[in-house]
Amino acid sequence: MAQRIPSRLNAVTAAMLAVFALLLAGFSVFPSHAKPPGRVEIRGKSFFVDGDRFFVQGIHYGPWRPGTGPGKGFPYPSIDLLEEDLESIEASGANAILAYDAPRELLDAAHRRGLLVLYAFSIDWWTLGTPAHDARSRSILEAVEQQQDHPAIFAWIVGHEIPAQAVATRGEDVIVEGLENLRAAIHASDPEHLITHSGWPPTRDVAPDTFDFASFNVYPLWPPEVVALGFGNYIREVLQPLAGDRPLLITEFGVNSLEAGEAAQARLLRSSWDGLVAAGAAGGIVFEFADEWWKNYNNPIRPGSWWDREYARDDELSHDLDPEEHYGIVTSMREPKQAFAEVTEMFSTPAAADDSYRVPMGISIAIVGCALVAWIWARSSRQPR
């Protein structure tokens, strides 16, 4: 019996070392938020970054602080303020941000934190496709040329939410042709990055199907067709057929805390997230990071009639009762609302549709390894008859 012990221990030791090596291999494929972004590609209805499936957990980011806004020549916020905001966004578990006309310093700051950037361009739908839009088209192409080499770029977003009135006045064909021409020009300048347009329910059918992936801004409490069908059902039954075999990204979803209150804002953000995941979307982008006073430069005409508004020239100077100014998951002073904790919780749990999280592989390896060790030990401990 004494001569059997060393061989038994050697067998067990070897098995344990093998299991340890397998576990190291298994856990080495766990994703890290600190991993620098890389090449983005599409396989089926999913995104992949450097070969790993990437489920977009994004936050719409507007950097503007109280008293400022994207109009009137206000300077872009300082790098210190950008870093402060992106630190909070990173802490939420987000892996991407959506930003409009972002300067290089924002891309640099996002890249340092492992955040991909969906770079959005605003469009004047009333001039698209006419000589009056040429200056804007040139500025978009110049930005693409200047920023396309940046490793933080995930995709270009060409305009969002085509107004139904613009379609009725100008004609659907004019809008579609203008969008397609702009898409083709961007692709010719930068064939490496994905391009999309963010639609919305009122004009969901108005967009070329040549965009690399489909994206829509959808809110759980508007319009009535979304409320009636349910957020997740609307994505599955209405938007997925429009996406076809392309990935579907929800580029805006959220609730304002003015009308809903902070508790309901948090609850509806979570239920919307669960709905888009269950509906097979390739990710979602929470609208938005912080309350912004300048939004739309509008104010309600009278209290209670939140959406009956009039133009307010100096809207950025006050935090008024405009619902547009209350969609943040933090306040304008960067104080977290209940929604921030809810977003952090939902981003901390791997989405059901996201197989880039390989925890099941590590668990499977551990179970098989333990079973192997137990089997070898039992076999080597068996006494001869």
C-alpha cells in the first residue's frame, strides 16, 4: 500500500495542474471594460469587436453644463469636465457613448476609458438634398476625414428622427435620396467604419436599407402605438422586420424624471432594457447622461402642459419645466438620480443576447476539472481484492 501513495499523489497533482491551466485559459477570455476598442464588424445580427461579440451598453452623452449649449458659440467643455463625466459613465458599466459632432479630445478621453463612440451628425431635413445643405455635407465629410483614424470610433450616425412634416412637405423620395447620397459619400471617404441612420416611430419606414445596420430611437411612453403594443413587443414585431438580417440598435430610450418621477424613471429604464434584450436588439443607448438646460430652446407655455411649448431664446440659463431638460440619469450638477443606480445594475448583468461574456465556459471547465480529479482520486484509492 505504501508504494501506491506516491503514484496516486503524482496522478492527483498532475490532474490539478491540468485543471488549473484549463481554468486560466477559460478565465483569460473574460471581457474587460479596460480593453482598448478595436475593429468593429457585423456577423449576422450582432456586432463584433476584435473578434468578440459586442453588445452595446451605451449612454447618450451631451457634455454641456448649465448656462451653455451647442449654439450661440459656447466653447466645448474643458477636458477636465469631460474626464469627470466619462469617469461616471465608465463607472456605470457602459461600454459606449453616443455624441454629436465630438471633437478629438472627447474621442481621446473615451478611448482612454475603453469606451467606443457612436459619432452622430445632425441633419437639416428641410434642406437635405439641396444646394443649401452643401455646407453641412462638407462639414460632415471633413469630420469623417479627420476622425476616421481614431480607434474609439464605433460607427457614424447620419441624422436622426426624420420629421413627418418634412416627409409630407418635401416627399419621401427626396429625403431618401439625400440620405443615400450622404451615406455613399461617407462610405467612399471611410469604407472601414459602419454607417447608420437613427429613425423613430413616426417615420420608421423612411430610410435607405443600404445602411450597415438599423437603428431607432424608441421611448416606452410615446407614441401611443409603442405604449399599446409594449416596448419590447414593438421592437420585435415592428422594428425587427424593418431591420431584416441587419443588426438592430436602439440608439435612444429613456423617460424624463419631471413627468414620471425618479422612481418610475429608473423602473421604466430597466423594463425597457429587458424588453430590447428579449426582442433580439444588438444593444441599447440610454437617453441620456445628464439633464441639459438648453434642450430645444423651448419652454412650456403654461404649467402642466409640458409639450405645448414656445421658443425660449435664453433657455440655457435656467432649468425650467421642459421635459426635454429632465431625461438625465444624473442632474445637471452631476448628482446621481435613482436611474443611475438602475443603469449600473442592468449593465452589470450580461445581456442574454451577449455571448462575449464567457463565464459559462469557465464554469464548465471548473466542473469538468473537479470531476476529473475526483475520478482519478477514486480510481487510485481503490484497493485490490
